[in-house]
Amino acid sequence: MGDAGTTIPDANYLEWKEKHPELLQPGVLVLIKDKNLRPLKWAMDRVMEVHKGADGVARVVTLKTAQGVFKTPASKLCIINLII
């Protein structure tokens, strides 16, 4: 057994990550999670810029909304994957 903070990535996750490039990129539509609203009421906005951490993982994004441009944590977003 390892430490409580040590986790081994699931093989399915690693395979999925190899097959799918970074999904959070400029131009992508996202929903902003709001714990005070039901999911159908979450705001839909477009990503303008992705800010990655020192480890290369997207941590913060710049969004363009009806109220203007602002930054928000990537963890509060749901990517809308539209296939046309």
C-alpha cells in the first residue's frame, strides 16, 4: 500500500488522454459551473485563452462573456463538445 496521497492513474484514463488532445483550447464553448444554479441555468461562454501551470496543465482560462472578458479556474468549467 502506498501513501494516502499517492494515486496510480487508471489505465483507461491514460489511454483516453493519449487518444484525445487537449480539449480546453481557445474557441471552445464551455459552461461555467455555479453551485447556486441548476446546470440548465449555467452561463455558456467561449474560451479566449488558456493559461497553463508549471506542469503544463490548464489551470486558468480567459473567457469572453456577455458582460466582458474575465479569468476563471478551469476546474469550474464544463466543455461543450459539439460535433457538426
